[in-house]
Amino acid sequence: MIRVNLLPVKRARRREAGQRQILFMVMALVGGLGALVFVHLSESNKRDALNRQNRAIQADIDRLKAELGDYDKIKGQREELLRQRKSIQALEAGRTGPVYLLRELSEILTPGKGPTFDRITYEENLRRDPNVGFNATWDTRRVWLESYEEDQKKVKIRAAAKSNDDAAEFLKRLNSSVFFSEVALENTTATQSVQGGAVKYTNFSLTTTVTY
């Protein structure tokens, strides 16, 4: 009987099988890494595209702001002009006294200005009651006139203010003016605007005597 030693062949086959397994594992690993790289590059491209889009949108916003200017500031200026025009119309509608009296009211409600007053008398009143003094830095835009009625030097003014403190400041200025006396607050009413959101303000009326 002839005996053939098959051990070297078996070892060679096992070695080949092991090499094939290693090759498959390497190929699978390379394939997995390739997929990760592809996903990363895809997401990176998407992120870059979004960043470019955001920069383009921001550039459009900046351009529109430059063309339109400060919208909030312009809107505030427009509202201030409308309030001033309304006050002037109210003064003209009820005017029976001299022009300089209306100018005095305009000065009282003009930013950076104030009433015409006798300094000596004003300082004496301050010494008696520090609370009677008016605030020179008060924002006059916080009060606007709605009507002005005069009869035999007796005046009734209806107005609106952002708050009760603003209405009180307006009365202090009238009291300090040499053209007004016996200033008396009649009533105040809290009001809430239904236009453009919940804007609260105070309606008030007062009486005073004018001097001319």
C-alpha cells in the first residue's frame, strides 16, 4: 500500500482560507471607512452651502437696512410729528388769545425748552416746596394736546400722556409759566389703545387762567 502525506496540502488550504478572510475583513474595513468619508464630505458640503446661503441672506438684510435707513427711528420721528401737528391743530382750533400764548405752550412741549418763568419767584416757590419745580430733562414728547378751549381768559385743556407722572410734569410747567395761573387738574383716565398692540396711556383734562 502506498501512503501519501496530505498534511502540506491541508496546511496550504487553511493558509489560503485565512488569507481570504483577512482580505475580506480588510475590504470591509476599507468599505466602511469609505462610507464614513463619503457621509462626512456630504454633510460638510451641505454645511458649506447653508453657510453661503446665510451669508447671502445677511448681505441682503444689510443692503436693505442701508437703503431704508433706521426704520424704528423714522417711525418714531413720524409719530412725533403727528403728535406735534395734532397739538398745533388743537391750539389753533381753540385760539382766542395772542399768538405768544400759543408759542409759550409750544415751548413747554418742545424738547430742550421749557416755560417762561420769573426766576426769583420760581426759586422762592422751590424753597417753600421743592416738589413744585419742573424737570428740565423731561421728555416733552410724552404729552400731547387734544383740545384747547378759551373763554374770557379761562382755559380748558384736554391732553394725553404716557403716564400720570408725565401729566403731573406738564402741570408743573404750566404753573411755573408767567402766562398761566390757577392750574387745576380736573380728571385722569387710564386708556389702552386697540391699535398696534396694548399701548397704555392717560387721558387728562385741566383748567387754568391765562395772563395777557
